[in-house]
Amino acid sequence: MAITRRELITNIGKAGVPVAVAMTVGTQALQAEELTVPSEPLSLLYDASLCIGCKACESACNAANNTAPDISGDGLHQAPADLNVFTRNIIKLYKPADGSASSFVKRQCMQCFDPGCVAGCPFEALYKDKDDGIVHWDGSKCIGCRYCTIACPYSVPRFQWLGFNPVITKCELCSHRLAKGLKPGCTSVCPTSAVIFGKRSELLADAKRRIKNNPGRYYQDRVYGEVENGGTQALYLSRVPFEKLGLPEIGPANGPSSTLRWQKRIYSYFALPAVLYAGLVTMIRKNQKGHEQEAHEQEKETGLRAQL
Amino acid sequence: MSTASLSNRPFGATKPPAADTKPRWERAVPVYGVSVITPFFIALAGLAILSLFLTVYREVVGLGPASGMNDKFGWGIWKTFNVVVLTAWGSGAFAVGVVAWVFGRKRLFPLMRMALLTSMLAYACGLCLLGVDVGRPWNFYWVVLPWHWNLHSPMAEIAICMSVYASIPLFLENIPPILERLWHVNVNWQPAIERVEHGLHKFFPIIVAAAYLLPAMHQSSLGALMLLAGQRVHPLWQTPFLPLLYVGAATFMSFACVAGTTMLCCLVWKRAMDMEVLDEAARISAWTIFGWLAIRNLDLLFRGSLFSAFHFTRYAGIFWTETFLIGYGGWLLLQSLKNHKTQTMFVGYALCSLGGMLYRFSPTTLAYMPGPHAMYFPSAIEVLIALGFASIGIALFLVMVKLLAILPASNQEWRNMAAYYKARKPAISRNKYLGFFGHNELSLSDKRSH
Amino acid sequence: MSKHPTIAEHLKASGVSRRNFVQLCGMLIATAPVGLSLTSKKSVLQVAAAIGKTKRPSVIWLHFQDCTGCTETLLRTSAPDVAHLILDVISLDYHETLMAASGAQAEAALRSAIAENEGKFVLVVEGSIPMKEDGNYMQLGSKPAVQVLREVAAKSAAVIAIGSCASWGGVPSADPNPTGAVGVDSIITDKPIVNLPGCPPNPYNLLGVVLEYVTMGKLPAMDDQGRPKFAYERVIHENCPRRAHFDAGRFATAFGDEGHRKGWCLYKLGCKGPVTHAACSTRHFNEIADCWPIGAGIPCVGCTEKDVVWKLGTFETVPIHLATPPDNYPPIYSAVGGVSIGAAALVGAVAGGLGGATYVYSQRFESSQEAGAERIEAGQDEKQLDKKSDRKEV
């Protein structure tokens, strides 16, 4: 396959130079690009040491979102085993077998700064609001591929397995109530104020104040969500290790954006694929000429129509 | 589709060659003298129809009752097997094509039509099943509207790229055998057909370059999918090199598919096997396999994850099974070059196919750990639908291979076929769809121009 | 009639109908279904028979720093017969509020009551006892209350401290406690004391303890603060009729608001139910349902608890402690997914079928080779092929 270097370079040059320029510009833009942080992120602060497991937040969430309670367990009581299409937040109990300290945990969408679901969603059905940072689901673009259920490290988005018009359900911080000046359903009813709502900066400061005023009370004197997974808008304080409550310890640099950075760079402006394409076209054209010549020769010799 | 001659002497000349001269694979010849409706075909068709009924059921009641998928395992075998595994196994158009047309290994040209057909069927069935699997397929039109494409997402890349690839370049690549057949059916159609063929030849590099670029992109993106799962994929599989390893696996798997299927077809329909072509394919497959194994294991070594292969866990078991199947398969392929046994070659292809399938399947399901107490196993309906769609592909393959010139053979075989149809001409004019040549009679001077 | 008639004899002589008496026994069972051997696992008639055989217990009732509320609670029953009934079942030999005598006659009555029943009477103390200034903040017949208590208690069989004041000091002991008010058990240490805190407590608590003592001969099981467990083992919160509202997150947030009018939980208004040991949730007052503070929309103030009622703010919410959380919560990781036999069999069949077919066909490669099927060897030169054919012809 003797393609002359000149031919290859000429062809690549014709198609490739402008594209390569675009790619360089694009790469520079990429390096300058950082994660866009919402302007006024809204948060939940959940202090597991104050939670009494009354589950008022579960009922309030159903009422706020107009969802029927999940009575699929015994057909009578609302007792979901995990988040599902009816349950946007859930209280779970960590109760170690050895009798050491137990703790409740409230699980709902973490409203991450670098959401895995948003990174994975093919057509931006899941998107993060630029101002308050709430991650919303838009049914008009969702194809139901369920990649978000796999991409989310907290296993939050839940797919509707029954019916022909399935949706993806997750906590959206009761944005419809926020628009009316109300607070999210769960924080409105919590009797012990274990979960409270507010601006992330204020809640983070509050959490740190609690840690400072109660030395030794909280696990590693740390607020989960400050930097974990690139930072989340749902903040957690706990007496027991966060991993025991099902909150994985994901470092700040291991978010979806960094995982997929090569995916984005390679396909940025389709520059690299375009260059490759130009190269492929050149080499194929060269091989095709030789092939067709041989085919016609064979046709003459054998009398059988060439199969090209 | 001629091979490079070993000497400069023209081979075959204008008169029929001596009966005992060994032929080579010089052109594709349809499988003649075999009925399309066989018991095997009927079984496949039955499975296919059953799966279509079950698909209606799935559409009406939803994914939950029709499959074993759950909140922790959102993907079932429809995605993880029929799409991730079978499209890789059936990506011969890409792998064989790149080796033949980009790296210029002309010896592999006879395998191209087999590669193209198997790919077309694997992708068509895979994409149709993908349409069944997604929960809201009516929103799929966003594939063609770029303003909401999320370029971060491997899923977007796959959806867009696979759809475009299967519907345009791959489809166009599969048109020539159809045009060829139509050319023989009716003399009056020949000018129009030749114009279309001429157009295709003119745009051949553009179409075919896309047909190699796009699969490279989406086969690697199929690997990138599980990158987002992070620690939830076992370290023996999770690596930033996952896209590269997926493309590599697709390469040797599709070689196995194309060459192995061709060998099987030759065996079943009693065709001669051209060892020059098959040996070339085996050699390329084997070295791809060893290169792939080297990259995979060195990556594991340097990331410090190789040690977990030596624990007594089921993950280590799967890892060693994969490695053994792929490695031993590759070794058998090399052995077959030495001992000249087609059996060894076939078994080698079978083993490395299986190993490659296991490799591509593992990160999505077997080595995917969404949490304690979570498990997944496909439901019976799910298995039947998956089988059914695969059966559609196989059944269509059986039909195509008999209708069109796909399976490679010698020029003599073509002449034998012509003689066969000539002898049965009255029967064929009654059964035009089975016969290759309708009104036209094949003779040695059947070419119109050139 | 004998000097010390049985209760049944006395009731009969007083003209109290047996029906009313049996009703009283029924109410006693309702008071203490468990925790009192008198009523535990007994039918009404069995209880009536047991009580009927008992001699009327002699009860001496002393008042100290009290408001007489505990007496009132005994008398303020909805059906007047029951009040009489109580006073017919027990023989209240000295009670400053209820007896007709006063002055020197009252003092004489006390002395004779003690002398007649020495060592057998039950002393009921109502009100706290001041200790400051040698106990002279309260005198009974020129004697400091503490001295009176010591003298009378020394001759009693058992002491029942009725009301929070007698149990631990009550209202008079609230900060700054200028009189140094204390409960009975701070003064008397050598007699069995039963504390019945409450402001006031439910009268059936007293009745149950007294009858248990005189009928069965022993005091009921008590907790570490000397309170009978049958009445003081659980907190109000555990059996509160409004508990469902608490669990569902329905709270009244202001007096008179919608939630308050609907009867929702009063926790956010400062109800001390979660930390108050008493039986008021199940036994309301005056034999009328919902005749108790929470039933009336007033958050519980914790009147039985020394550390609650005059220590915490009225509207201050209390922490809710659960020693061991119950098991009806989902675990952190739930089980999900499973295998069905049919599916497993199907997959097995498919895998087996494919594997078998591959094996069978691979074997045919071998046999086709042996049968000499056409194979084209790689690398064979055409010249050699021609030569071979030439040789064959030859």
C-alpha cells in the first residue's frame, strides 16, 4: 500500500488544517473550561444525629409532589424499601448488628455540582439549573435509556417499570413550591429540624458551626457534600461513618466531568474525527484504484462480471 | 473480488479450467440448490414471531413485568448483550474492512461481503432491540437534532453514531450484492443499475471512510459507558483504557465472527475453503488477541489491580475464564497455521468469540456492583425476546446468503451455479424469487459492457 | 356489724348497690390491666369477690403544703356514686377537708385514729413538707409539719405520697423554693413509700395501690423513683391518642390554627408528653373521654416529672429519645432482583444448545478433512498444482 507521503499530507492538509486549527482553539477553550457552579445554589442540610426517624418527610414529600404513597409492601402501610418512582426521599436505618451506635439517614437527590446523571444523559433531559442548581428531568427529551440510573453514584434517579409511558423520578427540591415562596415539603414538617433548607453557603456555615460547637459529636468533624464528588448541594452531618449510611466516599477529583474529559476532548467540534476521516478517505481511495484495476483485469480474463 | 495471483500467469483464462485444478476464493457465489425453508429456518422464524408478540406485551405493560431489570440494574441483556456484545461480534464490516481497505491486506477481500452482511444484520437487530429496550422511544427523534446533543455523554454518541452508521454507510455498503442480483434479473434494468453502481463507486471512499470512522467511535463509546460507573465496576475491568479495549475486543471478535461463520457456511454447504485467506485472517486475529491481552494485563499491572485476580472471588474466576478463552483461542489460531487443521481454527475462533463476549459483557453486568443485596438475572420473557431478535438476524442471514452473492467461492463455482440454474430453468421461471436469474440466462458472455 | 367490717358488709349496710360496686371494680381493672396482682388476669367478678372479702382499710390522710387538688381528684368523679363508693371502700378515718371536725376535735380525731389502727393504717400524704426554718413554714396544731409527718408515719403500715408535691416537692418546690419544700421520701426512709406524682394524679392510681395493698397484702411493682409501674412505666407520648398525627407530621403550630382545631399533635407547641411518665394518655379524668390536657388542646406540661414541669419552658420542645429504634425501617441496602427458575432453565438450555452445536460442527471439520474435502492449501504454487494434476493423469 504505497501511498506517497506527499499525497497523504496533501489530502490531510486540505481537509485537516482548518479542522486542526479549530481543534487547537477548542482544546484551549476546554482547558479554560471549568465546572460551572450555579450562582445561588440551594441546599438541604441533614443532621442525622437529630433525626428521629418519624418519616414525616416521606409523607410530606408525597403530598407536595402529588404522588400516591407507596403501599406496595403490605398493601396498607406506606413503607417503601428504597427510593422508587413513588418515593423521592426515604428514611433508612443503619442499625449495626453489634449494637453500636445506630443512625437514621434521609436519602434523596444530592443535587451534585457535577451530576453523573446530567453528564450521561444523551439529550439533556436531565439538566442542572444555572441559578439554583436544582437538577430537573424533562420528559420531552428523555428516551428512557436509564443511563442516569447507572451514572448516578448515589443511585437516585428511579425509572418507572410499569406502564407504557415511563418516567424518571427524583427529588427536585420541590421547585414548584419554591416558586410560590414555600419551602420544600420535607423541611416544612421535620419536627426536630433535622433537615433544613436554605442557601448552600449559609447551610455550610451552619454545619461548620455545629461541628465547632459540638466537638467530637460528628464523624470526622466533616460535612459530607462540601467537596465529595465535586461538591453536592445536599449536605450531611452524621455521628456514624458516612459510608455506613450508604454515602460513598468519592473524592473531589473523581467526578463525571473528569471521567469523561477525554470523551469530550476527542469529540470536541468533531475535529479529531474529521482529521481521521480525511486520512481514511485518502487511503481508501488509493486502495480502491488498485482494486478496481485488478477487478477489471480479472473480468476480462474470466468473462465473469466484476463484483465490486 | 480477486486475489492477487501468485504468479503473473493469468489464472483460468477464457476457457473453463481443468476440473482438478484447485480453485481459490475469487468471487462471491450464492448458495444454490438449498431451500430457504429448512427446519432450522422454521425454528428461527417461530422464535422470531414469538419474540414479536412478546415485544408487544412489553410495550403495553412496561419494562418491569417483561424483564428482570430493577432499580439497581437498570440495564438488562437487551442492551448489555444484544447491543454491547452482539454488535461487537458483528462489527466485521469495520474490523475486516479496515484491515483490507485501509491497511491494504488484499487477501481479505473475499471475506468483505460476509463481513458486511453479518454487520448489517447484527446492527439492524441490535438497534431494533434497542428501540424495544428504551422506555420512551418516541423521543428518539432528538438523535437528528443537534442542539440538544450532550457531547459529554457516551450514550449520546452511541445513539447518534450507531443510528447514522447503520442507516447510511453500512446500508450503502450492503447494496452492491442486491444491485448485482437485480442486474441479472432483467436486462432492461441494467443501464439504470449500472448508473447507480457507478455513483456508488464514485462515492465509495467517502461512504467507506465513514463506515470505518463511525464504528471506531461508537464501539469505543460502548466501552466509555461504564466509565461513569466508577468504583461500581470491579477494578479488574474498570480502566480509563476501557474504550480502547472494547474496540480491540470488537476487532478480534468480529474477525472470529466473519471467518468462523464463513468456515461454518463452507462446511455446511460443502464449499471449498481458501486457506490463504483464512490463514491471513487467523494470523491477524491471533496477533490482535495477543496485543489486546498485553495491553489489558499491562494496564492492570500498572494500575495495581492485577492482584485481585489472585483472590478467590467470582470476579477473579470470570477474569481468568475470559483470559483463558481469549488467550487459548488465539493460541489455537496460531496452531492452526502450523498444523493446517480447519478444526483447530474454528475452535480457536469459537473460544475467542466467547471470551471476547464475556469480556464485553462483564463490566455491564457480571462485574457491575451497584450495592450489596442487589442482583440481576434476565427474566424468561427477556431471554426470549433477545433470542428472538438474534434469530431474526440469523434467519435473514440464511435467506440473504441464498439469494445474494455473499459467500466466497471460486469462479468455477459460479459457472457451476449457472449450469445448475440453466438446467432447472423451467422451474425457476415459476419460482422467480428463489432463482437467481429470472429471464436472463447466464452465459460466459453475460456481461454487457466493459 | 363488727367493728371492722369487710368492704362487702359495709357496702351492703350503706345501701350501695352491688351493680355500682361491680362497676367500680370494672373501672379498677381498666385502670390497671397489668401491673397489679389484684386485677391482673382476673375477671370483674373475681376482683369484686376479692375486694369484698377484705376488711375496709383504714386510711389517714394528711395535708401539708397542698392545694387540695389531689383530694378533689378523688371526689370530682362524673358519677357522684363513684365518689361515695370510693369513700365507702376505704375508711377515711382522718381527712381535714372532708371531715366535719375542726380545731381541738380534729386533733383528737387524729390521735384516736392513729391509736385504733396503729401499724395497720395507710398514711396518704398530700402536699409537700417545708424544711427551712426548722420546718416552721407550716404547722399543724403548733407542730411543724415535718414533725407531724414523722410521728404519724412511724405508726403507719405504708405511706402513699399522692401528688407531685408529696412525691418530690411539686409547686412549692419550684425555683426559688423559699420554704425548702421536699417530698415525703426525703423525710421518711423507714417505711415503704409509694409515690403517685401528678398534678393531680388520676384517682384510680390511688385506689389501685390501696386496694392492692389491703387485698393482696403487698404494694405494686415500682420504678426507681418509687412510682408504681402500672401507671408510670410509660411516657404520655407512647400511648397518646394524637400519636398518629405526630407520626404523620401533622402539628399544630399556634393555638387556634387549623391544626389545633383539627386536633393535631401538640409537640411543636411544647408538649412534654415524650418525656413525662404518666398514664393520662389512656386514663382520662372524670371518667370522660378526652377529659385531659392534650384532649382539650393543651400541651402536656409534664406535671409528674421533677425535671420537667417547673424546669423547662412551657413552649419549649423536648428531645425525643429512643433507646432502641424499632425494626420497621428499611436498611441502608435492600435486596433487589432475583432469578426465576424458568429463566435460568432457558438460559441454560440456550447456552447448552449453542455449546453443543459448536462442538458438533467443530467435529465435522475434522471428519470433512478426513474425507478429503476440498481444501486449498495456502502457499501452493500453481505450477505445483499443474504438476500434480499432470502426475495424476499419468
